[in-house]
Amino acid sequence: MIEFMIIFAIILIVCIVTSKALHKFGVPILLVFIVLGMLFGTDGIGKIAFSNYKMAQELCSLGLLFIMFYGGFCTNWKRAKPVAVKSILMSTVGVVITAGLTGVFCYYVINTSFLEGLLIGSVVASTDAASVFAILRSQKLKLKGSLSSVLEAESGSNDPFAYLCTIVILTLMSNGGFDTIIPIFLKQIVFGLVIGFLLAKGTVYFLRKANFDIDGFYAIFVTAIAILSFYLSEWVGGNGFLSVYISGIILGNNRIPHKKSLIHFFDGISWIMQIILFFMLGLLAFPSRLPAVLFTGVAISIFLIFVARPIATFSILSFFKVPIKEQVFIAWVGLRGAASIVFAIFAVNYDVAVTSDIFHIVFFVALFSVAVQGTLLPKVARSLDLVDNNSTEVKTFNDFKGEESTQLIEVPIDKDSKWSNKSIMDADIPEEILIVMIKRFGRIIVPKGSTLILPGDILVLSGNDLSSLIS
């Protein structure tokens, strides 16, 4: 055990240091971690033998759980709402179109069975947001308009639907009739939404009333809710990824105690899960098997990049009169990532007859996508004139960062104030404004979410632009 933990710590350090060095050159972090895993694997210099797909599936599910929860938790719904409809259509209808077209391509060109082709198409139908924005940030590129928001909303929400499509096809392949599809579909969607919604709403209510003596308990409690949301939904036949994503969105868009510290906590958890997940996927792959799937992988990759993804994008976004240049760019940045490889592991573990090496095919597609599309992403953005040259900061609705020009003011509260006799949590104070302290008749009160704001109080507020609060 001691030797294992030493190796584990060294691997984490190598992954972080290496990614830091290569990040400056625009190399996607996903690619760095996976390649390092391959180097440490059986065919690499590390010679670490790992081929337990069952264990990999459980660990990957746990990793994706936290990654998706954090993605939902950091989503500012007010900023995401204007692009929500087109993004949701891209993450649902777009996934189905991509999966269907790819499945037909595999059937006619790769000579798979029709259902196996649809399985491959479903597995590679989701896109990876982390790689896209890691590249944009490393190159300090800010996209014009609402492009960033559309891409992040779509990429953050299409994994659950790709997973649903994968489960449906696997059910058909295991001799399940078409009459079983609708019940599975309904259970996946309804249970996923309901469980995620109810747990999150209950958690918001509880945290507003609770007053833990130890601040760290808030992070532990929310972590437990995220885990419960995923596995409870899976236990009753729902979509765990959808459930945990919905839980994250609801918790992140409600006032709960220690929210900023929770963001930092889950940011760290999310990153360590991504490192472990990506490295393990590389460890699970055998580079010696990649040449055997070279033609299949390249063919599927090219079809996805130049046919399936563009058709899905244009068929949906054209209805919203999105400019052609933006549609071309959105089509290009449909990078395949870790979720696709994880769903391929699910397919391997499912008790169905699959003739092709689906894991290594999807693994190759993900590597090809990130390496080619990811590397050319900045050039494509510039050639389409979609880069905002007046700013070098990539900001989306998931960014919870303040500006440098922070102000500090005192706001007296009288009986007619809209905040009077309300708790801080219920006072509808903007997220970007922080109550530093409350002065109450000569006493200094350290504010908490449950602290009541009373007439006669003086609130000491910190924020970027507080001019509207100054009467």
C-alpha cells in the first residue's frame, strides 16, 4: 500500500507539472493526462498492468459524477438562460442526429452491424467542454458574442443524453424489444430529473436552516448529496448523470452558506477526478492495439468532424438564425473527450456481443479529435473572425471571478428597506456583492446566511460596482 501511494503521488505531480508546461503551447490537458497514462501503462515505460474494465467503470462513474456536478454547480442560470433553448436542443436532438448519422456510416462503411454502428455513434455523440476552454484560456482567446456560453451549455449538458442513447442501444442489442425502449427512456429522464430536483431543493432548505459548528461539514454534506443524487437515480433506473447535473445547477443557483468556499472545494475535487480519470483511461489503453483500429478510427473521426457534427449543428442552429461563421465554429469545436471513452467502457462491460474493439476505436477517435480539432481551434476561430481582440480573458457564465476594482461602502438599513427583517440568504442580494460585516448599535456582527438584517443596521458591502446601492 505504501508503494502504491508513493507511485500515486508521483503520478499526480508529474501530471500537474507536465500539463503546466505544455498548457502554454495550447496542448489540451485531456491529451496530456491520457498520453501520460499510456506511457505508464503495460505498453509504456511504466509497465503498470491495468485491464480491469469493471473497476475502471466504477471509478470513471465516480469521476464523472463530480465533474458534472461541478459543471452544474458553477453554471449561472441567469447568464445561461438566453442560450438555453438552442443549447438544450444541441445537447439532445443534436446528440441523436450525430449518433444516428455515425451509426449509418459505421454500418455501410465500417461494415458493423446496424445496432453496433448505432452503439459506436451513441458513445461518441457527446462533446467535451473542458478541452475547448482549456485551449481558449491557454491561448488567451475570447470569443465574440454568446459563443462561449452556447458551447459550454451544450457540452456540459449533452453527456446525460449520450449516456441515455448508449443505454437504449445496449438494451436493444441484449434482445430487448422496442416495447422496452419507451419505459427505459421515461425512467431515465423522469427519475433523473425528479431525484436531482428534489434532493437539491431539500438540500437548499436544510442548509439555510442548519448551522454547522464546523465549516468543513458544509462541503462534506454537499458532497454526500452529489453522490446520493447520482447513485440513487441509478439504483431506481434513472439517469445518474442527469440527476447530478440538475442537482448541481439548482444548488449553484440558490443562496446557500459558504457557497464561494464550496466552489473552490469542488473545483479542486473536479480537477483531481479529471486527472485520475484521464490518466486511468490512458493506462487502460494498449498503444499496440491502436494500429489495428487506425483506419476505422480515422474514418469515424473525419466523418464526425466534417459530416455528422456539421449536419447536426446547421440543422438546429439555422432555425435560430445563428450566423454561418458561428455555426461553422460550433461544428468544429465538437471535440470528443473522456465521457465518450467512459461510455465505451460501459459498452465493453455490458453483456452484449460486440465484434469490434469499441474501446480502442473510441479511444483513438477521442485522441484524434482533441489532437487535430483542438490544435487547430485557435486558427479556426481567428480565420472566421470570431475572436474578440479587445479582450484577452475567456469568460463564460461559469466564471465566478471578480474584477480588480473592488469597492467598499456602508449601507444603512431603515424599516422601509427591501432587505429589512430578512435573512441574508433570503434578501435577494446580488451574488457579486459580499456583506463584510454588520454594524448593529455599536457592535460588530460577522454575517452568516441565516443572519437577520434589522432596521438600524449598517451593512458593510464589498463588490465591483456598488453605485446603484448608494442612495
